[in-house]
Amino acid sequence: MTLNLCVLTPNRILWDSEVKEIILSTNSRKIGVFSNHAPIAATIDIGILRIRLNDQWLTMALMGGFAKIDNNEITILVNDAEKGSDIDPQEAHQALEIAEANLRKAEGKRQTIEANLALRQARTRVEAINAIS
Amino acid sequence: MAMAALRREGRRFAPMISPRPITALRSSPLAPSLEDECPIGVRYISTQVVRNRMKSVKNIQKITKAMKMVAASKLRAIQTKAENSRGLWQPFTALLGDLPSANVKKNVVVTISSDKGLCGGINSTSVKISKGLHKLNSGPEKETKYVILGEKAKAQLVRDSKKDIELIITELQKNPLNYTQVSVLADEILKNVEYDALRIVFNKFHSVVSFVPTVSTVLSPEIVEREAESGGKLGDLDSYEVEGGETKGEILQNLAEFQFSCVMFNAVLENACSEQGARMSAMDSSSRNAGDMLDRLTLTYNRTRQASITTELIEIISGASALEG
């Protein structure tokens, strides 16, 4: 039984092919999805998506969205996503440092919330690179 | 209007010049502009006048050709974006369905139009459909409000439906369109407008010559629950187990907001593509018209020139023969 995964962002289709298994982090917990899973509609937090194709694991950084699992078809709609292999390690580490600095400087509720969000996104991207290596 | 008058003048000079040039003055009451420019006593229209007309028509032709090429390049840029965003709203339709016939109390019609003109009839069709939806959904218990994006729809709808307009947003395309901007916009609309159903009216881009006015419907979570009970596509919604740590209601709310912003993003991109495509074809037909007009003016110019030469020759020859004979 083949599991088909589709990862869509507003700007492009990031992934549209078959996989063996995925590990998705929803707002409450991480779930692993094999073929013939029960139908699920889930919200996705800013985190990592792991994809397994034939004993090889790939990571993708997702920036929040929704997932629908139904009849061996997984559809993931997110605000933004990046494949682990596409992220430049130098740039990701720099972004993380900048985000941490911004958080320390942030004043007021709104800036703190924005800085927190940016920090989580930067951290996810760094995790995505580390996870493959 | 000026072009039509010009065409009339061009046709009138043909019969005037050949049989009886003396009646030229009397038979041009409808060509005031050319009459003003010819001094009384001249039996034909001066070639200078026709040459000026030809120069201005040629300039117009150059401008419209340039506008067409600019529109074509803008279309290429935005078309790839629009096609990429199409994949995004299809899962929503697969999950929640698109129910234009949902009977709800508070309808909001979101009309998407362009800011600049010279783009053919696409804005008028959008406004016509919005007005139609308004009429369809107004009644004893129902009401419809407008949210307007773009100057052209604003100009048309402000005239007769001013009290029904909730929000007007213009100058969308000042910066290149991206999802963040549109999702902020969608957020604003959702915050400020009460709705049971949002109907987005835009022109879907099928090809460079075909733009189809379309309506996408996004229902509020309560209406989704209501329709789910009555079965059909949404009835399957209950078969989904919901993950995510929050209640089903909250998740549906988030889902509806995300759906609205994705559908808006796609609608805005498609409308921008349709605008550029319509402008291309409008400017193309305009350049072709200018070319036709230029041909007619060239014929008039040549006839005028030849008539004046003939008249001069006749005068010289008759003068010479009078002297001899």
C-alpha cells in the first residue's frame, strides 16, 4: 500500500510523491503515519516533518498549517516550508543568533510575540539541518 | 468620439474632391474642427492638417503597442505565481466543499478589481456579478455587504450601493503580491466584518484570451457545522478524527481562516493575471484600429495632394491657352 504525500505552500508545491512513513508534529504531540491510517484533520505547529523513503530519512521545516490524512493520501498545507537539504547551515545559524538577539531586545507585548515566533522558526530551520547529518 | 468624427471626415472628402470642389465648404457642417483650421475660400482641406492627424494617430499607435508589450511581460511574471497558488485551495474544496447555494443570513461579497483602467470589460463584469449576488441574497431575513478591493469597483459601486460597503482597499499591487500581505488583509476583513458566508468575486484566468468571472464561497465554521449535519460533502467531515490539542470548534475556526486567506491569495493573483491579459488584448485591438485609421488618412492625404496639383495644372494650362487663343 503506497502512501502519497503532498506538501503545499502558497508559493509552490514542495513535495508531491510517494513515501513510506512520515512523522508529523502537531500542536499537541508528534504522530507517525503509516499507510492505511485512520482519517485525521490536524493542525501543525512550527516544527519538523520527517519523511522516510526506503530506509532514508529526510527532514523538512514547516512553519505552521494544516494536515489532512485520508485514504493513503496526506495533504499538508503550510504557510512556508523548506527542505532540510535546501537550507544553508551558515545562514540558518546566523538567523538563529539574530532572532535570539531580537528577543532579548524586544519591548512590549507585540514585539515579544513576534520575536518569539521568529526564534522558533529559526530554531526549526537549524534543527532541520542537524537532523539529516 | 474624436476617432469617429475623424472617420466621418475622411469618408466625406472623397466625394467632395472629385466631382465638385466648390461645394466643399457647404457640405461640411459636421466637421467643425477641420473647418476652423482651413481659412474660408480654400476649396480643399490642406495637406498640413491631414499630416498632423497622421502624426498624432501614429503616436497613439506606438503608445498602445508599448503598453501591450509591458502588459505581456507583467503577465508572464505573475502567471507562474498564480499557477503555483492554485494547488493550495483544492484540498480545502475537497474537504469542505464549495457551496455557492448555502442559504445564510449574513453574506459578504468580496469584489476584486484592478486599480488601473484600459483593461477591457473585466471590472464591469465583476461588478455586475456582485450586484447580482447582492440582489439574490437580499430579502426579509438576509442581508449582503460589500468589501471592495481595487479602485475600479469602488468607483462603480460607490455610486449606488454606498450604504452597503463595509471596507474598501486600494493600491494592492504597489508591491509585488505575496502571501503575507494577503493574509494580513484577510485577517483585517475577518476581524471587521461579521459574516456567515464570504463570496469572493474575481476573474479566473483560463488563457490569454479567456477570463471567466468566478465566485468562490467560504463559509463560517458555524454554517459548516450546520451544513455538515444535513449530509453531503460536509457530512464526511465528522468522520475525521481531529488532532491538535484544541477543541474541534477552534480547529474549524482556524481552518476557515486559513482557507479564506488561501482562497483570497489565489483570487487576487488570478485577477491580476486576467487584468494584464485583458489589457494586452485591449491595447492590441487599439493599435490595430490606429493602423486602419492611418491607412485611411494616408489615402486622404494622397488624394488631397493630387487634387491640389491637378487644380494648379488646370489653372496654368487654361491661363496659357487663354493667352494664346
